[in-house]
Amino acid sequence: MSNFDVAVIEDDEAVLHGCLQALDLEGINATGFASAEKALWLTTRAFEGVVVTDIRLPGIDGMAYLRQLKSIDSDLPVVLITGHGDVATAVQAMHDGAYDFIQKPFPPQQLIDVVQRALEKRRLTLEVRRLRRQLASVNTLEGRIIGRSGAITALRQLIEHVAPTPTDVMIFGETGTGKELVARCLHDLSGRTGPFVALNCGGLPETLFESEIFGHESGAFSGATKQRIGKIEYAHKGTLFLDEIESMPMAMQVKLLRVLQERVVERLGANKLIPVDIRVIAATKADLGVLAREGSFRADLHFRLNVVTLDLPSLRARREDVPMLFTQFVHEAALRLGREAPEIPEPVLRELMAHGWPGNVRELRNHAERFALGLRAMPGQSPADKPVPLPQAVEAFERSLIAEELLRQEGNMSRAAEALQIAKTTLFDKVRKYNIVP
């Protein structure tokens, strides 16, 4: 990786000095080279800057150097410096992938303008690459369950610990916290060879529920013209995910309990018990213990399911993850929509962190998609939102800044402390206080 943003290749010492001086006065970090041979090491995808090169150079000329650069990284912006007689060549170079060209003699501001546009294009290209890599690595747990708060870090660790075991799992969390995502992560990390089968217990009429989950034989009831494999049987060797299990009819709860205890299923209209090797993951937003005491949920089923419980934090309980989640969702939406991701101003992130997010991550994702479309309206305060106390909002914002800087510095505490302009001991104290994992 280079420690500069612009490489200028120019054999005329006066022109090279003028270019570097103009860029330096504009705050652009640039380095000069007298020949393409001295800058050949830039022909690698590791260089994240912009190249400005004269066409007429001793040895390897600018056109040959352009071809070398573009063969390694076709997205690298290359700006050509031309003499009066080289304009036709420069135009051809534009067709061959050059970003732009400037003709000698040129005013410093023209160079600055072109370089600034090229740097912005380069930044966007690298950001898209980063996001595509992240989307490609979606099977990693950190790429799927996003966040660096203590609650999310602990959740990922628990998922990794529980996933390979055969035990059934209960997931508890508010609407929009990602219960099905967590269930899919448990399945994907379990090593089970069968399918992931999801059933929303609140989305089926009671009259269809039994047939849907247990299956039926042909002629089992009016309209049963052919055999149907139920969800439980279909999930053999895999995972059965029962969302909104608090909505399951009481009669079905009794039958499900038998399946969990004996690991067999019986289709409607059949006498044969079919062994099944399944893992059951149930999800709920309700307190099943309270429902059991009220008599609206079977206590024995609650006890059977409640072997391992994963509690998903609400978004307002991990506000420090909001900037990271929102940025990720905006860029995902921009890629999906074929648009450039808009800049997210710091005041927008602060306002997002202060919002109550009653719809949790799902609501944040929807808002990110609107933002990517250019609809910049901020989420309104809903009646369910509670005003955030100033100390809590300040702490969440500070936690987010520290976590972001540690990510940029790859966990290096010394560099992070220097960038944040605080003492290293102060940073250590805050990392412990906020339970941040460097």
C-alpha cells in the first residue's frame, strides 16, 4: 500500500515540480517519478490512488505504461499529460481506458480539478469493490450479523458455540431484530446436510396448519387428492424454523411436543410413524413463560423448547451499531439499484442514532433504501419512541466513533488513540467501559 494518493510521472523536472507543488497546496498527497520504470511497482491492484503521466517519456512511454496499468487494474484512473502534437494520441488513449488528458501548458487549477474528480471516482470504485467482497463473504458470521457492540459480539460468539450442537434453540426478540437471519446462521454453521425449512405459525389458518406441518396421505380428508410431505418430514437431516410459535394452535402444540420428544412424525390419514432427524429452532417476540402461566401456551412445550435461548437486542439497545448498519444497507441498496451510494453526512448518522427504531433493523434497512433512492427525509418520532437521554446518546456516539477508528486502524490502539487525539490510556479505559472488541 502506498502512503500517497497521486503518482505523477514526468521527465521534465520543472513540470514535475509544478504539478507536485500545485497538488500539495490543495492538500493532495502526491509523489513524483522521473520515468515509468521507476513507478512500475504501481502496476498492482494494491495501489489505491490515481496516476498522472506524461505521454512522452524516456524508455517506457506513457501509452505503454497506460496499457500496463490497465491490464492489472482496469478501474485505475490514469490522466495523461500531452504536448500539442499528442492530442490525437490522447484521444485514442481515452478510448483505450485513460480517465482524461490535459494539454501542456496547463494552469494548475486544471490539473487539480481533473485529479480531484479522478480521486472521487477511485474512492467510489474501491468502496464498491469492498462492498462486493463483503457481499461475497456473506457466509461469514460477521458479514451476516453486522455490528461491533458488546451485545452483538456476544451473540455471534454464542451462535458459533451452539450451532454445531444438536440441541433445539429458542430465539427471543422484538419484530425486525433478525430472528430468521439468526436461525439461518445456526443452520448454516451446524453442518447439517438437510434443508432449512421455515414456517410462520401466525401465517396459516388453523384448518390448514396440521396438514402443512405434519403432511397427509391421499384421501385423508376431502380435497386430499395426493400425498403431501409435511414441513417436519421435509426438514429431515436439516432444520425446522418455527417463527411466531406463540401463535401455534394449542392442539398442534401437543403434537409438536410429541415430535420433539420422540423424533417421529405421523402424516394425517396414516398409521406409520416416520423417524425424523431434525433440529427445531423456534422464534417468538412474546414471553412464553407468561403465556404458559396464563394458559395460552403449553408449559411443557415451553420447557422443551427453552433449552438454549438466544436473546436478540433491539436496535435502540445497540445504537452504536446504527452507523455501520445504515452505511452497509445504503451501499447494498445502491448496488442493487445500480446507483452511486450517496454520502451520509455526520449529522444524519447522529439523528439516526437518536431515533427509537421501533421496527428495529428491518425499519433501518427500509430507511436506508429510501436514502439510497435520494429520499433524504429522516425518520419521524413515533408515539412508541422514547426520547433518548443526552448522556446515553453521547455515549452511544462516542462508542461508535471509537469502534469505527479501531476498525480503520485494524485494532492498533496506539494509532487509533493518535487519530482520535486522546491519550492511549484514555482509549484503553473507554474500550473497557464500552466493551468494544478491537
